[in-house]
Amino acid sequence: MSYILGISAFYHDSAAALLKGGELVAAAQEERFSRKKQDSRFPGNAILACLKQAGISIGDLDRVAYYEKPSLKFERLLRTYLSFAPRGFRTFVTDMPHWLTDKLYVGSELKRQLRALGGTPESRIPGVSFFEHHQSHAASAFFASPFQRAAVLCVDGVGEWATTSVWRGNGASLEPLWVLDFPHSIGLLYSSFTYFCGFKVDSGEYKLMGLAPYGRPIYRDKILDHLIDLKPDGTFRLDMKYFDFATGLTMISAHFEELFGGPPRAPESKITQRECDLAASIQVVTEEIVLALARTVHAETGEPYLCLSGGVAYNCVANGRLLREGPFKEIWVQPAAGDAGGAVGAAYAAWHLEMKNSRKATAGDRMHGAYLGSSYSQEDVKEFLDSVGASYRKLEGEALTSEVAALLARDNVVGWFQGRMEFGPRALGARSILGNPCSAETQSVMNLKIKQRESFRPFAPAVLAEKASQWFNLAGKSPYMSIVAPVLDRHCRATSEGEDGLFGLDKLKIVRSSIPAVTHVDYSARIQTVHRESNPRFYELIEAFERITGCPVLVNTSFNVRGEPIVESPRDAYACFMRTAMDFLVLGDFLLDKSLQPEWKDPRGQVEFELD
């Protein structure tokens, strides 16, 4: 049996993925183990976790696949510095020594780290194959999709040169069609507004998307008139007078600040109507670009299906519009669309494109619900709980799901830790915090007292797949929270005249539907359809909740606090439970009541996470 290890590392979101005979059997992000969000280091812990899932060692690997070509990235940096000289000279002087000593020699570094990780003789370390960044994105999107033929659209900040690329997938082949190159980038345009609105680049883009419905797109025309020359076919060029990211100094120039009336918002300061309106404006522009690109891709390829990857594919509002208004019969979004998913794509590229292996048809996609990470036995959980003197009850099967559903129906917030950890940024019912969507208080309680994050950020509904169309305007599946869709009118509540006059974050506390905790200010929701075949226990919990409340929906958010990676182990979960206002915790078959727990002092000391 052939084993291929895919690796993404050294920039952000390091990860590992393992193929066994062409089948994806494990994938994990390094941050889950190191507890450092978006960890960029060599993913040693993630690699060991993947190997453990397969029961093999490093010496059993046949090939290692890396998600980028460092020489091409170095060429882009060097040519960019020369093009913009003397701007960026300070960054050039800082970066070049690292490239000339480390980053250009990734192959040697990977082999060195793998030897150290497993104590494996050099003769048993496999060769390393390199694939271009967007090729890895495209492979992760198409080869993991349910389609035998499809168009593929990859949109992100930048890889080596590419920022937008189009491909055609057919069986085991992946043909590049065309590409847009740096510095002209939708991802970097969006991130410039992320920065200007006071959020952190490469993580605050979610916040900008969540903030957009509180604003008005009053800057749309200004963006299109000054920042970007957008053609009818969706191709574009940025006016680099307004940006500074090409030289590595900052995202925007003084001209950008002048255009939008002042300096960036200071991080953690009050959000004003300006930030809401800026978010709304860049969001609308992004949606228009994505729709225009998709229509062009459809016209050029004639393919009825579309696969999406790259960081912009996390813009689930744009994905929802693309599904409803676009020309494709169906779209499929890689659940780990960012750089972490590059590990999956590199492994698939090695298997199909380099080794020329065929691709078998499957009934569904090849991501296995994204439940590809580590897991813990009931014995592991009990051993940990006993070691900290935790108070718990063991319940199995329907007894557990019925009791937890009753707790949720009484507006308790429950940590839910089950089975294999999810791969990608979304918690999908394995490492989740759950709540009652019917309560008007759930959103604020979970944001401020548990997640410890900004009050405006929405939560996702996890809904039984068969009942989704009865609650949301959604045609098809959304198992990975990749689609935003409207709540159906029959579940919505009309706003009063006084409420209609509110602006910005003053709209936050308006009850808009019978499921207010998951209904955003624009009556939309980022939906997860839950399927019995991929996560039977989570499905049964929602079924039990529906029997009590009549509602087949739960609030589902990731099991972490702001700045913390999603929990990986029972210890991580218990520590997060004890330092927040969660009411109950479920670890496998074990139910814990916060009020019955002994005083908790984390042996690792006071844990502080850098704000994202």
C-alpha cells in the first residue's frame, strides 16, 4: 500500500495530510497541538498524529509532497523588490538572509525535520515533490470533490505568483486554463480593508464579512473607480498607488487613507459606522468579482459543476450568492480552502498528477465530513478526568443525547467533544460549543461570556440535512458551513418602525426570527447541514432537540475562546470549559456539570492567547 504525506508549512496554517492508496485517511493542523493559532512551523505534531491514525511510521512513507515551489516564490519576491525599489529596501535587507539560508532549501529542511521527528535513517526518508501553490489548491478542490468533471476556481492572496487561477478537472487530470498574477489580488484587496478596519490580516477577514450586514455599501463606487479596474469578465487590475503590500511594509498607502477619510481604526477600539460601511462595500465588490469570474469560467468551460479553493473561498456570503445566482448546477468548496488544505492538495497532486494513478468515482466527496484528525478512546477520557478529580456521569447512546438535548432546550451552553477532530477552520460537531438557537440571549452570552469575542459576530446553525430546506433558502447540502443563505420568511419576524431606523451595531439586539441566535442582521445564516452517515451522534443529538422543541437546529460554534485554536485533546477541552461560562461539557460518553467541578488550576499556568 502506497503512503503519501502532504505538507504545508513555513508561512501560516501549517498542516499535514496522509493518503493511503490514494484515499485521504488523516489530516491535521499544527496549531491544534502547539496551541499557537495559525502556527507556521514545521508540522511535526500534525505529522505524527496522521501517522498514528494510519498505524505507520515515517519510514513507511513512499513520498512527501510540499504545497509550494520555493524557488518561484523567491523569484516573485526578488522581482517585486526590484520593481518597487527603492521602496521596500528595509524589508528586502531583512528578508533576504532568511531566504538565502533557510526558505530556498525547503527540501533539505523537510528531510532534516523528518529524520529528527522519527529517528529515521536518512536512507528511509522518501523523496520530496514540489507543487505550485495554486496547483495544490486546485488539486485539493477537485480531487477531493464528488465530481468526475468540473471547472476549478482558486482565489487567494498570493502563492508564488498566482492570485486567481482557473482549471479543468477530468477524472485524474487537472488542466490549467488561465491565471491572474501578483500584485493584482482579490484576497489582498479584501485584506487591505481588514487592516484598515482595525482587524488582523489573515484572520480578521471573517470579522469583516460578519460586520458587513451592519453597514451600507456606500463606498462601492469609490472602490471600483479608484482601487480596482474590474472588467466585465471578472478579470481585474489594482491601482498600486493605494497599496503597500508589494513591498512588505504595510497593506495600504497614504493615498488609501486619504481616499477613505483618515487613518485605520486602532485595533480593539470602538467600531463606528465607517467600518460597517467599508465592510459592506468591499463585501459587495468581492461578491460581484466572484460572480463575474464564475460566469466567465462557465462560459469558457461549459462545465456544470464548480470547485472552489483558496482563502477567498471562505467567503461563504459570496459562495451563497454564487450558488443562488451563478450559472453552475452545483458548487463544492474545499472545507480547508486556505493554506492548510494545501497539504491535502499536494498529496493528491503527487498521487494523480505525478504518479499517474486513476481516480475512482464515489457517491460523495473524499473529505469524510472533514473528520480527519485525532481521536481519543473512552478510556483515554476517563483516565484524564480521574487525574484532575473531575465530577462526571457516564451515559451512552440515546440516554446521553436525550439528556444533553434537554439541557440545551433549557438554554444551557454545552461543550461537545466527540470522535475525530475536524480538519479546517470550522467546528462541525466534533469539537463544538452548542446552544439553543431559539433563545434571544444565546448569541450575546456565547460571544461575550464564553467565546470572549466581539458581540457582532454571528453563529452558525447546525440543521438536520433533511430539514434544511424547511428553515433556509438553501438548495442542496452545506456540510462544511461554506454557504450563507437566507432564513425562510415564515420563520422571520418583521422589524418595527423604530427598529428600522437603527444603524450599525445598534441593530444587534433586534430579534429577527424564531431562531434569533443564528439569524444575522440581514436575515441570513451560515449553514451546516448535518448528515447521519458522517456524524451519527451529532445528528441524533439534534433529532432529540427537535423532539423537545420542534426545532431541528442547534447553535454550533468552535470549541475555543478568541485567539485560541480549536481544542484538540480532552485536557484542552476541560481547560476551556473551566475558564469560561459554559454550563456543561460532554467528553465522549461523559457528562460534566460545571457547578460540580473542583477548583481548576491549569498545571500549564495561566493561559493567555494572542487576540486575533
